[in-house]
Amino acid sequence: MHRREFVKLGAVGAGAAALGLDAMVADAAVADAAVADAAIADAAEAARDAAARAPFRHSVTRWPFAKLSVDELARAAKRIGIQSVELLEPSEYATVKAHGLTCAVGYAPAGEARTRLTKGFNREAHHEWLLPGYEEGIRLAAAAGVPQVICFSGNREGLSDAAGLDACAKGLRALMPAAERHGVTVIMELLNSKVDHADYQCDRTPWGVALVDRVGSPRFKLLYDIYHMQIMEGDVIRTVRQHREHIAHFHTAGVPGRHEIDGSQELHYPAIVRALADMGFGGYVAQEFIPTRDPLPALAEAIRICTV
């Protein structure tokens, strides 16, 4: 055998071996994907069965699952038994509706998205552009069957809590005729100012409760974020029982870290959601954790944890 023929045969053999290795790798990848799909399917089935028994409705917020499109998240949510994908722009409402889901909480087209949390109703100067934007947001929500629109206090920036409360109450009272006419509830989110949103004004339940009382409309309530208020106050179950009439919506996440709501963090969600069920809460509980592992099995697990 000539050297050239030997080299050619060697190359052919190496190529065949490489192809065989590639085929083995591909087969292993397919097998791994099949196992993952089966695990997701099992988790989804268990979560769907659990969700069907819940006295309240389940939702998932869009932004922590941004690696998925709205369409992909809606498909997964429906598979798991979740009834809503929320914190969507009005242009996205139709996407979740096409899957038979709703958007429990939408955004209003008011101001810039990047300053939604920091420039809110606590300054009367903002009302000039907030009010028309929120009136339009309420109209769009009502047309799409979206029951709630989220709002924010804004940052203090040296403003006293009393002055911020006065301004928020004035602006929101002006918005209530539109909310009442369209049957849409405006909800202000309680956020922590200790870790995630420095200087945010609506950072404690008593301040938010006082605002709800000042506005004095059934179409203005609080979004009680369990993660945020655990950081600021703790005492979650007693607080939500005491102020059940002021709260329309809940968000979840693990503390610390804002990740999964499993046993790796300090909050005991089974007891919290049992308290919500016992007090007759019939609204939405939305998952807002940032997943550290495969997001869909983590989401399915969260629904099981939050079902009593």
C-alpha cells in the first residue's frame, strides 16, 4: 500500500469515526431533550391539576421570563394551568388572548417605560401627562378584557410622605371616573426601597392603605408584593388579613434574591396562600421570581406551591 492510499484510508476511517461520534452526541442530545420535555410535561400536569383546585387565580409576570416570547410564555402558562400572563403592553394583550388567557394587569401608555416606577403620581407636575395616558390605558384595558392597570407612586426625591400622599390622592381621584366608567381597577404596587428600588415612596403598607382610603373608590387598590414587603416589614400574613379590603392583587418571589419560592428562601408560601384562601381572596396571585434554573419546571413548581 502506498503512503498516499494509507493516508486516504486513514482519513476515511477518521471521518467515519467522527460521524459516529457526532451521531452519538446528537442521539444523546435528543434523549436529554426528551427527558427534559417529559419532566416539564409531568410538572405541568401536576401544576395544572393543582391550579384547578385553587380558590384564587394564577398569573405569571412577563419580565422575569423575557427569554421567552409573549407567545411562548402564554403557551407554557396554559399548559401549566395558569390563567394570565401580566405586566404587558396594550399591544401584547391580543397575543395572550389568542391562547384563551387574560392579562390580569396591564401597563398604561403614560410616559417612558424606563421611568415608570420613578416618575409617578406623587408629583402634581406629572399629572399633566399621567392622566391622559392612564385614561387611554384604562380604555384599552377595558376593550381587551384586562381587569387591572398598574401604577406607581414614584420616588421621593426629597418629598415628604405627607406631600407625596396628597399628590397621589389628587391625581388618582381625578382618574377614578374613567376607571369606574370602564370597570377597570387601578392598582399601585408596594415596592421595597431597601434593596431594589431606592427612594420609592409607596414602600410600606400603611402608606398605601392611607392612599386607598384617601382616594375612596372601589376602583383603586394595592398590589401587595410579598417579596418586597417581606424585605420592608415582614409580618406578611397578619398584614394581608388586616388590610384585605385594600388589596386587589399579589406578587410572589423568594427572599433573599428574588428567585424561586421553594425551600431555598425564607418565606413559607404554602402558609401564605392558605391564609389568602381562608380570607376568601378570589383575585390573582402572580409569580414574579427570577428563575435560576430551567424556567418552566420552576414555574410549574411555584404553581404547585401556591395551591391549597
